[in-house]
Amino acid sequence: MILFFGPPGSGKSVQGQLLVERNGWKWLSTGQLFRDSKDPEMLERLSTGELIDDELTNKIVNEALGGVDTDNNVILDGYPRNLAQAKWLEDHLPKHGREIQAIIAFDTPEDELVKRLSGRGRTEDSPAVIEKRLRIYHQNTKPILDYYREQGTNVISINGLGEVNEVHERIQEAVEKCIPA
């Protein structure tokens, strides 16, 4: 399993889908799972930049992982978002026959993130919500990378700037080094 870490707008979803198409893997995005749920409360929280509580998020991730054949590599995008979720994932991955093989950490300048997010047209991409989501990422999610480094997990920083295909090739090269063929 590969975890994709990066602030909103860093390209995680686009790059995750490209890796899936190229390698035949499975992409699981908590944001997409939340949007697909059509749950009004969840959609309202997304539109205001609020995080979904850990219990519900863990439940959705658990169900999604349970629906993927263990022979299939998984890219998990947007999870974990805090240390409690990271520890939950660590405890529950063995039940799904999985382990974290690498973390791809997208490194994209904030001005580029704001530009990308402002152009997506989603309700959760208003300037105030963008600012809030970036603040939450820097306060709660980014520090998890240090936790994983301390655990000895392979954390690979990827420059998120450039054409989509350029970034994709950087990621593909990185994952080929840590995922057995």
C-alpha cells in the first residue's frame, strides 16, 4: 500500500488515478468516498472545510479496504489526516493483509495550491475554505510524516510542480523502487 500525503490541490487525486490506470492498482480517496456517500451532513462538512470525525472516517476506510482484493496494490489518498488515524491504520492494516510500502509526500508551493484549488469549481474551494483546509493540513496532517519517518516507513518527497505527466513520471519512478513487480 502507498499513502499519498499532500495539502489540498497538490495533485494527489490526479496522480493516484494515473498510477491506477498505468499499473492496474486500486485508488481509495477519503474525499471521494465522502462525496460519493451523498450523506448531507458529510457533504455540508466538506463544503465548509471541516474534517469528518475519526470514527466515521475510520469506518469508511475500513469498509473500502475490505472491498479490495489483497492481491491488488492500493493507493490511499487523503488518509490518515491526524496521528490518531495513523495509529488506527497501523493497527488495522494487518486485518486487511496490507502494510505501508511507501508514502509519497507531495511538495507543492502554497501559491500554486491556491491557484489550483480556486480553479476546480468545487463548493469546498472558496478562498476561506481553502485557507482553512491548508491550515488544518499544516497543523494536523503534515506532522504525521515525522511519525512515519520515526517508524522507519519509506517517505518519498515528490516535487508537485510541472506538467501532470512530468510529476507522474517522478512518482512512477519512485514507486517502482519500493513496490516489488
